[in-house]
Amino acid sequence: MANPRKIYLDNNSTTPCDPRVVEAMLPYFYEVPGNAASRNHPFGWAAEEAVSVAREQIADLIGVEEKEIIFTSGATEADNLALKGVFEMYKRKGNHIITVKTEHKAVLDSCAKIEKMGGEVTYLDVDRKGRLNLEELEAAIKDTTILVSVMWANNETGTIQDMKAIGDICEKHGVLFMSDATQAVGKIKTHPKEVGVHLMAFTGHKMYGPKGVGVLFVNRKKPRVKVTAQIDGGGHERGMRSGTLNVPAIVGMGKAAAIAKAEMEQDAARVSKLRDKLEKELSANLEEVYLNGDIDNRMPHVTNLSFKHVEGEGLMMTFNENIAVSSGSACTSASLEPSYVLIALGLGDDLAHSSIRFSLGRFTTEEEVDLAIAALTKGVSHMRDLSPIWEMYKEGIDLDAVEWSEH
Ligand SMILES: *Cc1c(COP(=O)(O)O)cnc(C)c1O
């Protein structure tokens, strides 16, 4: 094979834009050039009409009203708007926010900023599967608590939280419930009103739409939720997010929502079979493979596996010219840090560094999964063949008892 095909198993980083989405967007670059805020001529009306259709498609996917959809530039901005916007709006009521250690950086870094602005933030632990403890959550709520922020599904492990149970606790104590649902929307049913979520962030480019567009759902009735705008200007989006709407991208996200609504179930059924095959065959071909996450509550397209005694970044180098996946290590300026999500699950540095996240998608084929199984099997075996640690492990030496020299 001179030029093997490239296989994309990194859909949690971003999904390809569905060709049907691209097609829907195209007229809005040239043929319909209007600004959706231009209320006084047909070009503006056409743009506004297109935005209104998209708003309806997105509202329909998540079971909310069109007026509850606030367009942003993506999930990062929606997370920032929800957290900082609620903090500013409700700070006379209280300054305490509860979130979880395994949240996305868009939530954690917003919380860190809120702490600098005088807020207090509790970061809950998770169990080995990545689920938070409901009793710990309830015990953390106090008089000053204004918001609980829990992601619907985790981007690294695919673990899904018990959203209804968390919503019930928030309701009982009268605190707002916000969710970063970026990894769940369009792939599993995510109806915020059914589980008591009052604010929900998600993005176009993780649901086969374009990059650079996202949504914050803000509940309008019972309770009427308000957030302080973080971007000021023309008062767009009911004053919560100013800025000229990105009409082509919004049209694309709307189309992506309509496709997701129609095809979500069949997509999930097909892709979870491929995911299970990948998992089963890798575990059959190789020793010492560990699943990270919650096998009973997880996204249909994700698996996170640790290949013990194999360093994930090195493993990726054996095939990453052809296959895209993610590893459980994050490159910081000076070193390779183990994923904070996997550490929060209780993995040691070694298992965290040896983890690989496979995220399949709508366009993943069985042939690609077969090629990935072959490449991973070969790569892991090759690295273990070269590894003195693996040799010691095979000889039955208790590696935890070995005293490694510091020098
Ligand atoms: C990708 C992602 C984000 C960031 O979304 P952008 O639209 O790229 O800003 C936030 N949260 C989660 C869980 C994500 O997976």
C-alpha cells in the first residue's frame, strides 16, 4: 500500500461537516448576503428567515422554544456566558457554584476566573466510572449556591451523568442547573426540560455542522433565567449576546440538528456496534487492556482504552500517519501531563498515559474499524516487544515492588 487511506477516529475533537449541511449553507455566503438584523429590506428579511428556520430546527432537536436559543461562536463561549453570566446576574443571591473535576476546560477555566472575581467554586470528585456521587452533590449545596454545572457526557470517556437525578436535587434546593452538553447533543436524546436543566451549551462542529457556531439554551419560564451579557453591542439575541449573526454557520447548525433528529437513533445503533467490535477484538488480541469510563452509561460512539505498559503518545506514532485518535496525555509546554479526567477517575499516571480515546462517527465504516484493529494490535505488540518493563511484567516481577532509581 503506497498511499493508505486516512482513518478518522477522533470525532470527539471535531466531526466532519455533513455534505448535506455544506449544501444548505452555500447560498448564504453569496446569494443571500443579508444581515439578519437588517429589518428594513428583503436581504435582511431573507437572512432573518433563514436564522429563524435554523432556530426552530435546533429548538426542535432539544425540545425547547425558539426564543430559548441564544447563538454564540461555539460551546466555549456558551459555557463562559452561562457560568459568568449567571454569576454576575445572581451574585446578590449568592456566590457559590458547584461543578465537577472532569468538566471541559471551558467550564473549569471559567470557574477559575469566577473565583478570581470573588466567587466560590466546589469541584466534585467522580468515581472510577466518571460519575459524580449524588449525596456529595446534595451535601455541597448551601444557602449561597446559585448554580450546579455538570456536563451531560464526558469528552474523553463518553460517561453520561445521571442528569434527571441531578436535576431533581437542583430543583429541590432551588438552584439553577447548567450543562455542557456538547458531546451529547445530536447523538443521544438531550431534552433539558425533561431533566431540569436550565442552561445548556453545545456546538455545531461536534454534531456534523460547521465550526464557529454554538448555542446556549436559556430557560424562559419556570424559572425565568437571565444571564448578564459577556459581549456588549447591538443587543442581539435578546440582549444576551451581541454581534452580527453568522448566518451561513447558523443555517448549517440548523440543518445538522434536523439531520440528527431524523437519524440519531440509526446512527447510534450502527456506530455502537462498530465501537463494540473495536473494543472486543482489541481485548481479544491483546493482554492487559482496560476500559476507562462507564460501560453501562456512555456515549454510543466512544471508547477509551488503556494498553498497560504502553505509552499512548508513542503508540500513536506507530500509526498516526494513517489513523487519527487521541491519547490520555496532554502536551503542556515542558512535559507530557496525564489527562486530568483520567486522573480524576482514579487511574495512576501509567494507565492514564497508556490510554487511547477512539471516537467513531457517522462516517466511520466497518472497513476502517478493521484497519484500526489491525494497526493497534500491531502497534501495541511491537511496543511491548521492545519494552523492558513488559518483559519484567511477563517474567512475573511485581513492578510496584521494584525500587526505581531516581538518577
Ligand atoms: C469541544 C468541546 C467544547 C468546546 O467547543 P467549541 O465549540 O470548540 O468552543 C466544550 N465542551 C466540550 C465538552 C467539548 O467537547
